[in-house]
Amino acid sequence: MSEHKAIKVALVGNPNTGKTSLFNQLTGLNQKVGNYPGITVDKKVGKATLSEGCQASVIDLPGTYSINPTSVDENIVLQTLLIKEHKDFPDVIVVVADIENIKRNLLLYSQIKDLQIPTILAINMADQLDKKGVEIDLEQLKTELKSEVVLISARKNLGIDKLKEVIENYKDLDTSALAHISGKIDKPYFDELKQSFPKLSLYKAWLYITQLDEYNGLDDKEVSLIRSYKKDKSKLKKYQHKETIYRYQQINSILKKTYKVDKSKARDLRSKLDKVLTHKIFGYVIFAVILMMIFQSIFDWASIPMDYIDAFFAHLSTRTQEILPEGMLTDLISQGIIPGIGGIVIFIPQIAILFLFVSILEETGYMSRVVFLMDKIMRRFGMSGKSVVPLISGTACAIPAVMAARNISSWKERLITIMVVPFVTCSARLPVYAIIIALIIPQDRVLGVFSLQGLTLLGLYLLGFFMAMISGYVLHKTLKVEGKSFFLIEMPDYKLPSIKNVFYTVVEKTKAFIFGAGKIILAISIILWFLASNGPAAFDAAEENFNKSNIESGLSVDNNEALASYKLEHSYIGVMGKAIEPAIRPLGYDWKIGIALISSFAAREVFVGTLATIYSVGNDDEENTTIKQRMAEEVNEITGEKLFNIPVGMSLLIFYAFAMQCASTLAIVKRETNSWKWPMIQLFGMGLIAYIASFITFNLLS
């Protein structure tokens, strides 16, 4: 079959079935990530070539255990598959299952099959059949399920071509219902239901009544009927319970004929590894060692490429000024755009390494063990193991971490998690930490193995988690909000990380970080350059005033660097910096750092780019001076000593560890809590904590 129009394919499955791995195999790098309209939930769509002349548009729907939604993510799955007018309504659905949990996976398959949309069951990890002692009668299973079943291994690219072939020929698939729930629950009730909704399949009508509160695609009469059926809630609840029991009875009957597990043939190390990695003592020790190795690697592995990138941008800035004619445009490019972009590009190696390790931990299945380990600790601080997922996600970015809290059913636990997530050190803080640690912490090693710089970075990450826990405890004791919840997590099998999956994850997340931050940094760099290169009336006469002041003092007039610094101080940005300097001077900061603090509210990582721009404008040195060198050479105007010493550096590190320097996070918190109250509490509360902690740090070390 060859179609001019791309076939719409929806990938559906329980969490940890390898659905995303299959998505990567089908689409490669030909994919994009966005948001569903009106909702801040990731939407992954990609293009796949099924055969010559046949393309498919593949959407990776959020993981769900059932078509009956209990969260925003699961509700997206239901609406996409139920509402024919939905933009992403598929031509064919691929339900991804895994060989070990096939019984639970088939519950979701059974529900989706009853929607009477062409459906394929893809059983993943087929390469593990012998290892797990599993035998599947594939032909019998196809007959029982009334559909095509394909054995695949998304990680090893096995069975993918067969799956593509079945997808391409989706019109040949049997679309009859599987469960026929009506006769097993209350036949007269469902017969009446079928007559009431002649345009809908029976199961779709049932889902509209039991699961949805929005009725897109239905006429007024149908909406009125649905609302009348909804009134008897006790009956609906009882019938839903009966439906689930019947589906599992049918699944058990099918599996008895088609699926066998002989544990004596299994060669599984999972239980042995779990005893060690989730041990009440050794589990935490192993996790701490892994974290230390990650943060040491961030510095050790990234130092050489970072030095090359830093030198490249310094050279590019100098060469641009030499080659292009003198003028405002040349100054903008050499002193504004290039230093600003260089201030973020330099950190690509460190960010990529961080995402590399996080991806490996997730791919191996170890991250789920960390969540299990931390549940016992989290409960003491007003949260549960479910809160660990957002907190760990927060090491990448607070925005998806706040969104991940939607899976927490208790409103109180969810609110506490949302409030404390910004304390967790995100990748946007990494550029700030990296440059300051490199300036003030020597490259010495402890025990000849661990570097002081890596240990300092680890300490800042632990400080963020510690502050999140303390804040959670305080909120737990002070918030008068009722809420109960339970903790449920699935432990996936241990497996070797897929090189392809890790590569795609690192590329996509690094690209999203760089381009997302790059837009902000470029815009702010241009604004900062303009503010630093122009000023009020006094700025226009700056050179004359500078020369006059030097003559009166008996100093040489021919001092380009001093003149550039004088003009910067009297520019718009200098005036703004001087205005806030009295408030930040107790922290050890000068007006230039103050400007960087303000501009970094748009995004924390802008801090380095801002200083790079300011120091470029204020530096008339023709040599290839790097950002790090300029910061190292900056002098405190009052003491005459180097500005970035240990007291100032540590004060800045503490400030960024605690401050809410991210407008985007505030916007997401407002959206998730539907109130400006909570983001404002975050902004001013975290700001106050950061100011006091930085003040104490600076004065103790001075």
C-alpha cells in the first residue's frame, strides 16, 4: 500500500515498556518536541519511512497503565484516541508491551482494541525471551487478540521492519471489539446505551459517560444524554469495577493458551542486584559514589574542550574587530553578540556530560531504584517517593520538573513539591557554578582521586537538595491543606544502555537547552551592549570629562582601557548598576555583578553571558582575552584586590543555589497552581533566603 498522505501512528503503552526506544528507532533524529495545545505536557512527534513512497507521522503518547485517566498525561491519551476530530487522532495504534509484564500491558491493549481503531500489539524485548524463560505461541495469540502481534526489540532493532510492514497495511487489520463488555456487566443497560448513541461504538459511548467532562464532536442531544447517564455515579463505579475484573479474566484465559514462563530456565540477575542497590545502607553509599564520579567527570572531561571554545570566541571577537570597519555594527558584533553567545556555548561540554550520565542512569533502570530508596526519606519531609521524580527532573530543568508533579495525586504533596523543586540545582545553574568554581577553587585533588572542584560542585547539588527537604518540612508543618496519597513505582529490568537512545537524549536535551537559552542570551546581549555603549547626557561628554579629570590629577590622558571603563560606568547600564549597588555591596558584589544578577532573572545562565558582554565593552585590550581571564583580572574598585576571590565567589555560589532566578519557572508555577500567590511566595521567599545566606557567607569568609 502506498499513500500520498502520511499515515498517522500513535504509540501507546505502560511506562518502562520501551515505547520511547521504539519511537527513536522509527523516527531517528527526524523528530520534534513541543507542547499539546493549552497544556505544558511534552508532545513528541516524528517522521518515519515505512517503505519507498510511504511515510508515517508517529506520535509518542504519554505512558499510561489504563485508558481510564488519573492524571493530565493519561487524559491526553484518552482524548487523542477517543475524539475523532482531535488533531492527532491516529489511523493506526501500536500498543507497546514487554514480555515480563504482558498481563498488565494487555489490560490497556484490551481497552484500546475496543475503540475499534486498527491496533497492533508490539511485544518488546523479544531478544530476552530465552533469558527470562518465556515462551509465546505467536499465531495463537494473534487469533485470540483478533489483531496482528509483532515481536520486536527496540534496543537491538529486531522486528522493526516487520512492524513497519504491518503499519503500512493497517487497513487490513481486524477492527472488531475484543472484550464485548455489555453482556458481562448489565446487558439491558448497555443495549439501551447502544440505542441512545447510534453514531458511536458502544465502548466509546461508555468512555464518554465514565471518563470525560468535555464532549468535543458530539451534538447537543448526545451531550444531554451523557449528562443524564452520569447522574447515577454509584452504578457507574460498580460497572467500571466489573469491567476491569472481566477484562483480566479474559486476559488470563488468553495467556493460559499462549504464554508460558519457566522460571527454572531464567537467567536473571535482577533480584541479586536489587538487594545491593536498594540496601538501606549500601544503596545510599553507592548512589553517593555515583554522584561524586559524575560531578568530577563534568570538570575533568570538559576542561579541554571548554578551553578551546573559550579561546575560539575570544579570538573571533578580536578578529571581528580587526577585519570589520570601525563603527557601531562592528562593536555590536564583537562586544555584544559574540561574547554573549560564547558565554553559553562554552558550557556545552559540561551540560552534555551531565545529560549523558542522567540518560545512562535512566536507561539502565537504576534511576527507579533511586526513587524507591528516597521514598523513605521523602515521607519525613511532607512528600513521598512520587516527589523524587520531579526533584530528579529538576537537575535538568525546573519547568518540566514542576509539570512532572502532576502525577502526585495528593494536592498538598504536589504543592509542596512544586514549591521546593526550584531549590534543586538545574542545568541552567551549571554555567554559573562552573565559571566561579574554576576561578576560586584550586584544581587540587583529595586522596589523589577526587578533585576539589568536582567536590565543590557536588556540595552545591547536595545543598540544593538539602534546602528543598528543609523547605518541604516547613511547608508540611505550616500549610493547612489536607491530602492523602500512596506510593507506587514500577521497577524496570536492568539493561545495558542503548547507545542510540542515549545519543538521541543527549542531543535533544542539549540542543533544547542551548537554543532555548541562546535566544534569550542573544536578545539580552544586544540590549546590554546598547545600554553599555550609550548613556544619558553625561555619557556623551564622558571622554572630555575623563581627560579633564586626569589632567587635574596630573595623570596621563592616553589610557584607552581606563577611558572605556569610565564610559561604561557612566552608561545607562552603569547608572542602573550604581543605583542597586548599595543593596548588594554587603554581599561583596559591585555594580557590574548587580547588572548580571538582574539580567539573569530571565534565565540563570545569562549571568556569565552578561558579565562577558559588560567586560567586553569595558575592555579595550586587543589581545585574545577569554571570558574566564577577564573575570579573573577584574579588580574591586574599593579594595584594589581581585574581585572574584573566595568570599565573593562563595557568596555568589550560595546566592544562585537558593535564589529564584528564572521567570519561566514562575510562569509555570502560576499555571500549575492557578494562582499568583504561590509563585510570589517562591520569588520573595527564595530571594530573602539567598540574600541572607550570601550575606552570612561573605562576612564569615572575609
